[in-house]
Amino acid sequence: LHNLFIFITTLELSYFYYFIYIVGITLFNLSMNGIQYQYLFPYHPEFSNILMPFSECIVGLGMIFFTRSFLNTKTLLPRMDKLLIIFLIPCFFWLIGCFFVNYSIVIRVTAIIST
């Protein structure tokens, strides 16, 4: 929440992207430990299956956007910026695909993308 408040006061996008990254990490840890299934959504196991790969994609997107914003790769490192954009494309598509593809396929592809 601290970075969200800093973003609201300064309107610097790096803080927002870092907040998204932290939210993704939190959701991933909640789903890995079973806490989100146990306390937040005990009657919806299908949501549990979607949340883990979804949170991994959120982590990837937040990390890449934060890196691009904080390091200003568009002007300082244009080749690195293009590489980061190439990494963004599968994350965006897979973020949507998490809701429509079978869980066993989703978790495998997400593991490949996140490595």
C-alpha cells in the first residue's frame, strides 16, 4: 500500500508498477500456501486454479513495466527495451489465456514463461 500512496501523491508510474508487482507476489504466495483457498475462496476451487498462473503473469508484467519505467530503457537502452517488449507479449496473451485453457496446460506454459 505504501507504493500505491506514493504513486497517488507523486504520479510517478514506477511506484504503480512496483505496487502491481507486489500485489502479484502476494497473490502468488497466497495461492501457493493454500491460504487464499482456505480463507478467501473456500467454495470456489476453480478460482484457485486460475489465481496461481494469473498472479505469475501479473508478477511478470509488473516486473517488466517497472524495469522499463525505472531504468528508462526506451531512451537509455533501446535494445533492452525491445527485448523487454518481446517478453511482454506472451505475458499479455497468457494473462487472458489463464481463464480459457485447461489448468494442466496453463501451469506448464506459465512455468516456461516465468523462467
